[in-house]
Amino acid sequence: MNQIQEQLHQKVVSILDLTAEIKDETVYEVIDRVLIEQIKTEYLSIQMMQKFRKSLFNSIRRLDVLQELLEQKDITEIMINGYDHIFIEKKGKILEWEETFSSKEKFHDVIQQIVSGTNRVVNESSPIVDARLEDGSRVHVVLEPVSLDGSAVTIRKFPEKAMNMEDLMKLGALDERMAKMLQLLVKSGANIFISGGTGSGKTTFLNALSGYIEEDKRVVTIEDSAELQLIGMPNLVRMESRNANMEGGNQITIRHLLKASLRMRPDFIIVGEIRGEEALDMLQALNTGHSGFSTGHANHSSDMLSRIETMVLMGIDMPLPAIRAQIASAIDLIIHLGRLRDRSRKVLEVIEIVGYEDGVIKTNPLFWFEEQKEVEGKIQGVWKQKGVITQKEKLALAGHLKSYKKLEQGEVEDEG
């Protein structure tokens, strides 16, 4: 089958002038002509004709065998280990896809097509790159020989419509009390950090949390590869980092963008993910009157605090007590997400940062998820409230203290 498709592909390409601008209709016309010629000498069923027609078009104008996977909404991750091994994550399960690229060369052509679409470069001298597709899907590329068994590409797909907190509640990621508390905190300008492991839903939750920001606020987003889908924000500035060029210059890092954002009069600074020395700049921004959100990889909320300390030390030689004091002053809340064994994503813990004392960052646990039972493979449980917010200054200044006190008493009212 692959041999026939390769022959058909070569015939189509030999007819088309790929150096000129060609309409999709023209490509389809040439493909149809080639297929009609083919059936004169070799029998092809209608199903095979339709499959070849689609796959030939995808290989010429789109992303070859990846296109079909990208169009399937229930696929959340695509993992390519060399040109001849493609795995997908579908409904929480990882499966091997039966299709493969026809050759290593075709696979690398698709990689270059993806990367060039975001004005980035990947080659032997710069073999690792982050990019994105037109639909917002995140792409990570590692070329061979750095990837020993062939170039590796990982594509994280996102829903066409960004999820809001209502959607996450329907999916069982959190309950109404927690959502209401977060709404009041965001409207009060609280600084919130979201932690979790890979695939725990940090970016999705960050996007939903940002939906609570009021429309009259000026928001600046900073990302390695733009993924956030913030809707209903007229005063929005979106920035994306840039890799170094072939000569090793002109790199724009998250640190550069954070420093630039401070001169943009932001009400909220949203950093897609903190991974390194930019943690220091983020803390300084949050400690100078700006509100902000970010995410980071960690196994637990306390681990996230330790990781932030380590990341700050990557950027500056600074006494640990001073770093901890900065963290305690900058961050108001940590929300820890997890992916359970039934593949569901949930808020597992919410803690308040209440200060720094005797060399320790003091925390106040607010909510945690308690598993109760498993029914037909689905985990069921409840979020238990362990405490209430003790640092209420921001709530009071924003005029939301009364609403929060009602929430403490179990009353949930609509803030609009």
C-alpha cells in the first residue's frame, strides 16, 4: 500500500509546479487525474481511491499522516518516535497508530514545515525546538542523532474551544466552592501558582482561571510557545520567546519578556510555565505591585516551593532565607493538580502561602481531594475544606471580603 501511494505521490508532484502558488482545487484535480490513470492498469476499490485521494492531498498540502490524527478531536497527544513509530493518547490510553510516514525524508520535511510555520529553526546545530500548529497545538521536536532512534516529535493537542471553570466543574476537576473562592481571589488580584505533573492539565486550568480576570484589566501573557486561549480580553498583549539564530544571537528569553512586560503597565502578568532562572524575575514582578499567574512541574505543592527556590538559584547567588522570604511575599496561593489512575484530572490540593518565619515558608491548607471509592473504573471522591484564607487584605481592598465571608459560611452567591 505504501509503495503504491509513493508512486502516486511522485506522479502528482511531477505534474504540479510546487514553486508556484497552487489552489487546493488544482491539487485535487491533479490527484483525481492520476488516480483515474492508475485504475486503468491496477484495480483500486472506491474505499482505496478515497483513502489515496485524502492521503495524497495531506502529504502535499498538509502534514501527511499526522493530518488525520490532528482532525480527530478525541486524540489528546501524538508521539512520534522516528518516522515508522507513531503513538497516540486517546481517552487517556496510549495506543500505537497503524499508519507511518513513508520515509525518513518525508518525516523530516513535515518537521521543517511545522517549525517554519512559527518562524523557528531546527537543524543539527539547533536540534531541539518548541513550536505550535495553526490550531494552537504544542509541538516539541528533538532531531536525530540527539534522539538516538530517529527524530522525536511530541504534539499536545488542545480543545478547539477553551475550557472555562464551568466546563472543568462538569468534568469533576473541582467543585463550586473552590471555583467561587478562586473567582474572588482573581478579582482581588491574588498571585496564584499552579503546580502538577506532566499531563495534569496545568495549561488548561491556567486558561480557565484567567477567565475570571475582569475585562477592564490589561493582561500580558508570556510563553515559550503560545498556547493560552484568553477570550474576552480587549486589552491583551501576547508575547512568545524566540530561540537563538544560526549564529547564536538574537535570542529572546522568558526573562527578557518578563522585564519588558513591567514597562507595559500590566494589571496581570501570566507566564505559561516557569522552568528556570526566570523564576527570580517573576517573583520580583509579583513583589512590585503586579498580579500574576504561572505554572510549574512538581509532584506536590511543597515540592513546587522547593523547585521555585532551586530555579531562583539558577539565576542568582542569593541566600536561601532571602529567596524564601521573596516567595512567601510574592505568591498567595498554590493549586496542585494531578492525574489519577482512571486518567481523570483533578485539583488535589489548594494551599495558601501565609508568610515566612524561622527559615520556613508557612502554608495554610485550604482544600484537598479525598478519594472515597472506585465505581466501574472511575474514581469518586470529595473535596474537603481544611481551612479558610487568613490573609484577607487583597479581598478587603477589592471589595470582595463580604462575599468571601459568606462563602466561609457555606453560602455561594453569583459574582457575575
